[in-house]
Amino acid sequence: MNETEFKVVMLRHGDTNAMLAEYLGLATKTLVLKIKGVLCFNQREIGMIKERYKLSPEELDMLFFATQVS
């Protein structure tokens, strides 16, 4: 999970954690844990995020599946 890029996408679309959590049917605290990578987004949630933000397959990969190297 690329937390920084995910937050950029949310901001670009005017979303807050509370707004996205409501859309996904999650508690805000649960969403925050998923964004931080403590919990994983499930397939349904990823699909809903893809639709909400009109993400390309490459953008999805960057947000959810790219391995970060430090």
C-alpha cells in the first residue's frame, strides 16, 4: 500500500477519511488502518475505490501492489 500516493488521490478528489469510509461502508478507524497497511483492502473495496477515483490499472498497481523499497 502506497499511503502517500493514496492520500494524494483522495485529496485530488476532495475526499476525507470519513467520506471514503462511509462510501466503503467502513468505520473511519478501519479505513485509516487499511491506508496505513495494518489491514488489507479486500477485492470489493479496491473495486469501489477504482470506480470512485476512475483509476487506471497502472494507478491501481501503484497504490495497492507496488513494493516500496527503503
